[in-house]
Amino acid sequence: MKKLRQFYTHPLFFASLLALLLIWYFLPVDLYFTAILIVFIPLIVLTLGLHIVTNRRIQLIRNQLYQIFQTLEEFDIDIPQKMNFMESPFPIFNELNEYLVELIERIRHNYLSNKQFTQNASHELQTPLAIIKGNAEMLLQSPNFKEKEIEALAIILQNTNRLSKLNSTLILLSKIEHHRFPDAEQVSFIQKTDEILNHFKDLIRMQKLVVEKNYEKDFVIEMSSTLAEILITNLIQNAIRHNQGDNINITIGNHYFQTMNKGKKLKTTPESLFNRFKRVSNNEESLGLGLSIVKRICTLYNLEVSYTIGKDMHVLKVMKL
Amino acid sequence: MKLLIIEDEQDLLNLIIRYLKKEGYLCEYAVNFKEGYKKINNFEYDCAIVDLNLPGGDGLKLVQYLRADNSQVGIIVISARDTIEDRISGLNIGADDYLTKPFNLSELNARIKAILRRKTNQFSNEIHFGDLSINLEERKVEAGGKLLQLTKKEYNILVYLARNKNRVVTKDSIAEHLWGDYMDNAVSFDFIYAHVKNLRKKLAENGCGDFLKTVYGIGYKFQTH
């Protein structure tokens, strides 16, 4: 193909064509006609040939681009695997690929060290927190304190606890994002839910709540048992905490888990509550991280989580896609 | 009772020592892996409190040495690592208990006492205060010779407060002791209040002195004098 093209585009080829034309111009008509045929047939063939060749090349280039797109689509910043671009027959694409690999590695490196920093910082915070908490606890034992001073200490202690809870929740989030829960097993949501409800027994009794359990069929998923526990605990805790009625409802079906409770009208869209630090109330207990952890865990296992409000019933549903 | 505390953070170390000395323990300490290793090799302890992130090595190794050296020693790991996997590996290697930072000193104290009671014969299975006696083995409480009918939670609160006698124990720390993370504070405080009220009533009905003092806004105190 290449040789053929070289032949047709060679200046000598054009020169001889021109010579032929000039000769036949001064000759009788039918010969002239023949000459036109002789000249134009190869020209048409040549154009058609060129068209096919160019088309093929465009197709090839398009394919190469698609391949790059595909490779880029598979890219996950959390999975430490080097991007693998296919070797291309066009040097320019290979150059582009090399550039992309380099760029991605640089971004990944920055991203990871950033993440690492957050995690280390959170970890390092636990020790100073322990020291503050311990010293406040020591001060509490002092017999000379007046009520005002003790009150101040109580506030210090409460907020240190809050801070340490917040901190360990952030560590948890970062661990989920780091894929630090690799062990997966078949988790039965019915079994897990019953276990967790047992932990909440006192809280439920205290608030005189009725828990309606509606188990249609077991929802079984292969996931980390720890994360399943956190997922269900957060959803149940959420339902109990924001409940405005006398009962909460837990439904488990073949492919979903759902909690339902009576709640207040929301000022924001329900979906936005999956974002970090988004809170409905000024409830001191709520860190505003529970649902974002739920969301994170769901994303990790390809589950869909939705928050819908019908009348005054708040429904959180986790389901298999 | 001789304790060894291995912790590299000086402030935390001092705090723990100060708190435990008041309980009448003899406290020795090490601030890094090497020192800890030396102390373990040269002396005998009743209980060791080991931090995991130490300069010069992993605290888990020290736990291993401790266990190999003396099967009777009580070992409590204190660490900022808080996953279930970390706990399991700590307990598997020979620790008796695992506390995550930041912990309540009253919790640490209660756990040391629980371990020492299990591990050594020097600790009595019974706690006595005036007319009140608590049998830890059988989980029974008697007041003036009469057996009290306590719920599990009431019993746990009583023992926790008794183990930290004459100290103010915060509501937070009681809540954490009873339920871990499964309770909202506001609700659990109401719950603790109700339990303590019942406990007081049961003690009073059986002619037991009022040991349980309320420290307003903070928590409770088991007062013996």
C-alpha cells in the first residue's frame, strides 16, 4: 500500500502524465478521447484507493483512541496498579500514553500521600486526646473544686469525648476508603440485624420504642463482616435517633435492607445527608458522619443506597444493583 | 502488686503512674522497646500495660516475650489502633485485655483489678464495705447478710464504681463501660440515672449505708469514708 502511494505521488509519475496529455492534445479526436480515458481511469482509481486507505487509517486512529479511553475508564485511584496502555503502531500515541502514565502516577502519588497524612494525623491525635482526657479525669478527683470549676471540667471531658469519637470515625472512613477491610464472607442481614438489635435493646426499651421486624427473605451479600455490622448499626441508630413516632420498621427482602421511621420534615434534600458533616438537627450526639459512612460502604460493595421521604416517613434503603 | 507500664508518650505515662500509684500499686516504667525488653527479662511483674507503637520496635513483640517469660502475668495492651483485627492479634499473642486510646483511667483501673483478681491469689474474690459485700466470682451482692436481687446492669455499675472507690467516675465512662459505642450519651445518661436510683433504693431497703454519691453534672462516686 505504502509503495503504491509512493509511486502515484512521485513527481516523475505526474511529469509523464503531463507529457502524454500534451502529445494527445495535438492528435485526432478519438485518440484524444482514448487519452482522456487513459488519464482519468487511473485518476479515479487512485482517488478511490486513497479514500479507502485514509478511511482505514482514521478507523485505526479511532480504535487507538477508544483503547486509551477504555484504559482510562478502568482507572481507580485507590487501586495501586500501573496503567497498562496497549502498544500503538503510531509513535504519537505511544508518546501520549507515556505522558498519561507519568501524569497519573504523579497524581496518585500526591493523592496517596495526602490520604496517608490524614490517617496518620488522626492516629497521632488519639494520644494527646488520651492525655487531655486523663488529666481532666485526675482533676475531677480534687476535693477543693467548686461547682463552677467542676462544670468547666465536665464540659472539657464531654468535648474531648466528642472529639475522640469524631476522630475515630474519620479514621474509620479513611480506612474504608483505603480498602482496609479486605476479608469478605457471606453475611446474612437477618442474622446481623438481630445481633445488632440486641445491642440496642436497652436504648429501645428506654425510649419505649416498638421495633417492627419484617423479614420477607434473607438478604445475603459477600462483604466484610465488620463493615456489614457498621452499615446496619448506623442505619438502625439513625432510625432510632431521628424517630418521632412510637415505632421503627426494619424490612429485609431478597435483595434489600430497609429502615423506616417517622421523622421531621427536612430542610435539605435527603440525598445531601450522605455528605460528610451534613446534619439535620443540632443534635449534639450526631456527628453528621453516620450516613456518609453508609454511603461509602455501599459504594465499596456496589450497593445502592437511597433516602426517600413519603408523608412523614423516612425510608433508607440499601439494595443490590 | 507490681506493675510495669511501657509507654513512650511521657505525659500519658506520668498520668497513668500517678493514677495507679494512688491505688497503691508499685509502678515501674519503660519508654521504649529496649528498656521494656530489659525490664521484662530482669524483673517479675504482676501486670504489664503495653503500648503498641514504641520507638525501637513493636509492642506486640514485648507482649510475646512477657507471655513466654511468665505465663501468670496480666497483660493489657493500650493502643490507638482500634480495628477488630488489631484487637484479635493482640489477644491471640497473649494479651489479657485491649484498650484503645483515648481510654478512661477509671476503665483502665477497673480492668487491671479484674485481671489481677483472675490471675493472682492475692486479690480477694470479695469486696467488702461496711454491710455490703460483693462476691465477684459468683456475681452476688449481699447487704446486711441478705442477698440483693440486682439486674445485670445494676451489678456492673456497682462493681465498676466499687473498683474505683472514692473517685469520681464520669457518666461517659460508665456508659462506655456498659455499652461500648452502642448508646447515645443523652439516652444512656437517663438510663444510668435510673439504674443508680434503683441500686440506691435496693441498698437502702437492706439497711446499707449510702455509698453512692452523685457528683452533680459529672457522674458518681462510691464513697467509703
